[in-house]
Amino acid sequence: MLILAMDFRSRLREEIEYSGMLYKEVAAKAGITKRTMDSYVGAQGSMPSADIAVRLAQVLGVSVEYLVTGEGADSKPSRKEQHILSCLKKLPDYEQNALEQYIETLSNHHDHQL
């Protein structure tokens, strides 16, 4: 599973993007106004109340824990992760192995830069 340093606002924006819905569509399905949604995805990145976070997670098909922390045993992969896995499964084993080695190299390089 890919783990990126992101916050609630970034994860929410990413999940909305991968859902293919507009912010106003997600807001309507979650029962909040577009202005309220803008406060969560905008520059100030305010945090919603627990009940609104639950509704947003349900609309987007992810767990609240994932939206809030980026983690969680019960959270399913993000849509980006699902897409990457879907593409990966289409590749032959030797290409999957090469990509695995490349990702490990990138990860190790990133770890050493921190």
C-alpha cells in the first residue's frame, strides 16, 4: 500500500478526484453545502465534525479513519492505490518484479533523504 505524507484535506481532495464527482456532488450526497465542502478542501482545510466526516467517507467509499489518519486496518485502498494495483495486475510477472525493485529503490532513496 502506498503511504504518502498527506492530511485530511489532501486525502479528501484525492478521493473526490478519483470518484469522478464534483465537489458540489459530494457535498449534496453528504448533505452539506458547497460552501462547507469548500472549507474542507480549500486552503484553510478545516476539519469536519465526526458525523460529517462519516458521511463524506460513506459517499467516497472509504473509511473515516483513512480520511482522518491515512491509515486503518479496516480501510480499503484509496482509489489511486486501487488503480495502480489494477494496472499492475495486467503486467507480466517479470515486469511486476522490475517495478517492485524500482519502487523499493525509490523508497530507500526517499528514506535516506529524510
